[in-house]
Amino acid sequence: MSTPDLPLASSGGCGDGCACGADDETYLECGLDPALAQLLADSGLDPVEVEDIANVALQEDLAHGVDVTTVATIPEDAVATADFTAREAGTVSGLRVAEAVISVVCEEELEIERHAEDGDRVEAGQKLLSVTTRTRDLLTAERSALNILCRLSGVATATRAWADALDGTKAKVRDTRKTTPGLRSLEKYAVRCGGGVNHRMSLSDAALVKDNHVVAAGGVAQAFQAVRERFPDVPIEVEVDTLDQLREVLDAGADLILLDNFTPGECEEAVAIVQGRAALEASGRLTLGNAKAYADTGVDYLAVGALTHSSPILDIGLDLRPAE
């Protein structure tokens, strides 16, 4: 909901040039600048969803009131330039999302100068983004923009460390659905920025038969067959705990097999058994220290839930430039 001091972006403001505009069947309403919406869409993000997340974050901060400190200390017509600056080295993600947060707040002209792109490795002290607009708007949007930018950059930085550890192998680090509620698409985007790949985005776009499904269905092969019969066109991954289960689901026709808590030696045996008939994903027991050992077994993926559930933020700050 809008307040007098934070009129949220109006819907339907992008026009024909916006990536969130109409197609033959659907019109997605979006109040972001068309060029920014296009950049978000080109990155695989939904501009409408990004705008919604920005609105939620800002209203959480304002609680339908005003930024009392900023309103009291900053003249209404004051304009300033502020720089988003990395306080530590890492991989950045979410710069265009931060722009979206600021643009939702801004009532006056907004000037953006981009110094880095999502996925870039950055150093401490490096300037990432400069914004010139009304000072009140900058300070009101500061924390919401930074919360998202620091969070996504932390995920990207952690993912980059895993991707670097797997360099020279065929294995890719892959995320899970252990994401922050409401931020899944952004956090999975951050994984891509860090050099990782995404697992399924939702429960509906792929099947993952886990231990509870196996118990409920009466066996791992039975669970696999039940999904295949009910949803014949959906990719199916099956979690196995033993090599015997591996053989069972391989013969049943599984597309992807999750090796749960296997040792590197057991993963090597699994690769020899499968011989390319299914993709293999190692999960559990994984650390940056043993990542290369698992990758060298020949598995295709390493599943790392910690990318999104445990990554620390990347410290990024917003600094107003002193008045000249």
C-alpha cells in the first residue's frame, strides 16, 4: 500500500518497450523504468516480481509511516550522489535489484552510473553503483536496497568459492530449495552469478523422490514409477542411500540420481555402475575442503544447500558524497 511519503510504483507504466509488457495472452503490469525492466528480464528475473519484492521490503522498513530521521534532518529539495561501495572482496549480485528498490522510492529524476555488473569479482573499496537523486529518497531506500544487495552478493560469493574449487572438473555446484521465503528467484539468480547452476525452482517443474516418498510408496522403484505414470513428461530425480537402490532406480529409468551421504569412494563406484545412463548428484558430507575429491569421482553435480541457507552477506555500504 502507498503512503503519502512513499507513493509506490504505479502499475502499467512501462509501455510497449518493457520486458514485462504484453504478449499474445498476458499483460504483466510493471511500474519500473522500461530499460531497467529489460535488464532484469535479460538476467532471467521477472521485473514484476522484483518490483513487488522492492515494495514489500520498503513497506517493512516504513511500516506505512515515514523515515522520521531523514525527514527531520534533510531538506525536502536536497539532492545528493551516493556510492554503493564494496567493503570486502567478493562476487557481486543484485545491482539492478538495488536500482529497482531505489526507483520505487524516488519521486524526482534518478541518475544511475554503473561501475560493475552482477557476477563481477570485486575488491574492497571498489565502487559498484552511483546514484544521484533526492537525498531523502536515497536514505529512505538505503537499508532495503543494501539488505537485498548484500544478501545476494553473499550467496554469489559463496557459490563462486565452490565453482572455483570445482574448476577443471565436469562437476557443477547446484543449489536447493532451502531458500529465504519470498526471495527464491533472487537467491537462485545469485547462485548463477557465482558460477553455479540451479536445481528445480518449484515443486512442480521437476520431481525429486526422497526418503519420505519412498516410505510412503513402499519402495524407491515404486515411488519412481508412480511419478513417471502420473507425470510422464516431468524430469525425475531419485534420492538413494545405497548402491543397491542405485541399481534399482537406474533399471527403472531415472533421469537423475541423488547420491545421499555417499563417500567419494562410493560415488566413484556409482559412476562406474551408471556409465552415463543417468546424471549423478552428490549430496551430504560436502565441504569446500572435499569438493574437489567428490568432483573427481565423475559425478555431474554437487548439491549444496548452504549456498542459500547459510551464506554470510557480502559487506557493501552506501556513502553520500560530501557537498562540494
